[in-house]
Amino acid sequence: MQAPLENYAKINFDTAIFVDDNKSGIGVVIRDKNSLVIASCSQVLQHAYSSNEIEALAAAKAVSFAT
């Protein structure tokens, strides 16, 4: 993992789909130039979205969380 430049942050997100439970999950982590976590969040969604849908939702959540 490459650290962000000075005065920037790096945002990573990941997803999970739990078909048997009809749920999905989103996780977001924001790191500084030293790769230290400066913020994070997670969310459980009450629907088992497709991989494309949950990735799009996670990207939107990451941008929303960062602003």
C-alpha cells in the first residue's frame, strides 16, 4: 500500500455480501501520509446486493464520509 502525498489522505473501502442472511456490509478507512488511520466507518445493509451494486454503494459512502 502506497502512502498518500503530504496534505492528502488515502481512502480505502471494501464490501461483503451475506446471501444467507440477506445482508451486505461496507467498510471505509481513511489514512494519512504515515498510513495511520484517521477515520473509519462501517455499515450493515439489510439487503444482499449484487457485487456491482454494493461496490457502487461503498464508493459513494466513501466519498460521502470523506467530505
